[in-house]
Amino acid sequence: MSHLISKLEFKPLGYGYNTLEPYIDAQTMELHHSKHHQAYFNNTMKWAEEHGPLDISFEELFSKISGYPDFLRNNAGGHYNHELFWSLLKLNGGSEPVGNLAEAIRNEFGSYAKFREIFGQAAISRFGSGWAWLILNKEGKLEVTSTANQDNPLMNTVQQNGKPLLGLDVWEHAYYLKYQNRRPEYIEAFWNVVNWAEADKRFNNG
Ligand code: MN
């Protein structure tokens, strides 16, 4: 994802809208990708056309996002976060973390179960709209954080900075059709669709 923002194209999901059933339903996936995500993308490109070009990567933009308007922060964050989120989803049948990341999770949190509890709490307690994250912080340690709206841990406006390894969208648009107000059930279901191999790859790439 280190491409220049002005040159980006909107990508298909890479799997079917029904692939994550029954944990995340097809209608939610379709609306989420083709309407919500597409709108963040379109708004980002519109801003780049009118005020750009944005010939920088998202990582660079986010590292100095405090110098840009909220419109760009919200929409560029929205695009980046969703593209990352789609890549981190895969039907896994409840399987657990793999590779070096699995070991790092055990070392940092004591166990996978304990990590799930901490991450779940961050996702439940995020008031309103936002994201829960597992990040690799600047000290090279794993940390669970959460951000409001479409902010993310790469932005210089958030308190806990780092590289996102795993993210969970807890906006109501991510779960309301199937789970209504039951965000905790959506979070439980999420553990069945985490692409742990992808998260491990992100961890190994530093
Ligand atoms: Mn979303």
C-alpha cells in the first residue's frame, strides 16, 4: 500500500461478498465495500484532483495529517482502513494466530484468549464509530488500541502510534443489518474470519 495516492484505483474485494457468511453477511459486505468504502475512495480522489496532486503514500500523508483538512483525514483514513480490513478477513473456522505473531501475542498478552479479551474490550468500549487495532508500536511491542471515526494508528493526530497488524471496524454500518445493536456478538464472530496469515506477514515485515 505504498503507492502514490493520486494513482490509485478502487479495487474489488478479492473474494465474494458471501464468503464470510454466516459471520459477516453478504448484504453487509456488499454495501460496506461498494457504497461506504467506495465513497471514501471517491472523496479522497476528488480532494486530490481539486487540491493535489497527492503524490505521496498513505504512510507519508498520515505521518503529517494534522496539516490537512478533516475532509481528507476522514476519507483517506476511510479508504486506507477499509482496504486493510478486507485484506485481513478470511473464513478461518475459528483457528488461532500463526507464526511469529502467535508467539509475540503469547509473550505480550499471556495467551491468545487474553489477547482476545483485551482487543474485544477495546472494540466494545469505543464509543460511537471507530476501530480497534493490534499495532506494532515504535518500541517494537504489540499493543491494543482504538481510534475514533476513520483515524488510524499511522496518523500523527492519535496518541498511540504504530503499524496496524489487525483492525476491526466497529462502525454500525459494519454490523447493524445482521447484529443490530449487539456489537459484542459481531466482535465474537470476527474471530472466525481473521486472516491470521496476513496479520503474521505484516508483523514479519516490520
Ligand atoms: Mn466501515
